[in-house]
Amino acid sequence: MTYIFSDPIKLIVGNDLKVTHDFLTKAHRGSVLGYKQRLPLISITVNPFYPRYRYESDNYETAYIDKGQLLQEVTSLANVPVFDIVNDSCTNLAEIIFDTGIQ
């Protein structure tokens, strides 16, 4: 079976995460996934938050890595704008998205 989507975003955006997961799991077994239109990488978002596992309590706690260092290192490797999704205003990110004219 071959599934052709209009663009790659349609592979990951769905109304129900379980339905999407089940579809991708089934499609992975012998099916081909494709798309008609490539989407350019126009920006990258980073998030300094991560769930830290605590062995002694067998659960997770909120943790953060150095947000300045994360942003600096990713920016130095990227050739597109990089935004800290937690601390930056989404205004500049929204402008970049709208300026591309991608629908």
C-alpha cells in the first residue's frame, strides 16, 4: 500500500494522537509513505526543559539545561533562526511562518 500526503506535516498532525500512532505503526510494516510537496526548514525551536528521572523515587521531576548555552549552540549549527520556545516571544516566529507564504 502506498500513502501519498500533500506535505510531510500531514504525517504528524492529526486529530487523535493514538489514531496517528496506529496508522504510522501499520504503515511502517510494508507500506510506503510519501508526499507531493517538500517543506523548507524555516526555523528551529528549542526548549530548555526536560523531565529528569529520579532513580531513588522512581519518578520524574522538572529540570532545565542552561537556556543560553542551548540557544547559542543550536544557533551556531543552524542556518535558520532559532527560538527558545519557552522564553522568546512567538511574534518573530509567527512573522517568519507567515512571510514564507506556505499554506
